[in-house]
Amino acid sequence: MIEVSLNDRLGKKVRVKSNEDDTIGDLKILAAAHVGTRPDHIRLPKRHLIYKDHISLADYEIKDGSGIELY
């Protein structure tokens, strides 16, 4: 079980607990429940890359305590 911090552009920080083998799509569903928006409206970019929904957190090397921008 890992805990990922999601920061949105308005300064709100959300912490979501997930497994490393969960996909980015699963993380979006959990984040949407905390933020109050639909998962298909959430983008998780990292520099020039936007995380794909079908790839796991472990494949992107997202570990416990990682921080991700939420758009």
C-alpha cells in the first residue's frame, strides 16, 4: 500500500492510498472521489508526458510519498 500526494492548481493537496499494481485509471477514480470531479476530467501530467490510464503506478515508478500534479 502506497500513499500518493496529488496537488491541484488551486493549492489543494489530496492524499490517496493505492497499491503499486493499480493503474493510473484506478488512481484517477480514487482522486475523483476526494476532489469531487469526474475521473475522465482529470489529467496527471509529468513534464512533457501525460500519464496513460492503462499503465500501472509501478511502471511509472510512482512510489510511497510521490507527488503528482493534478489538472
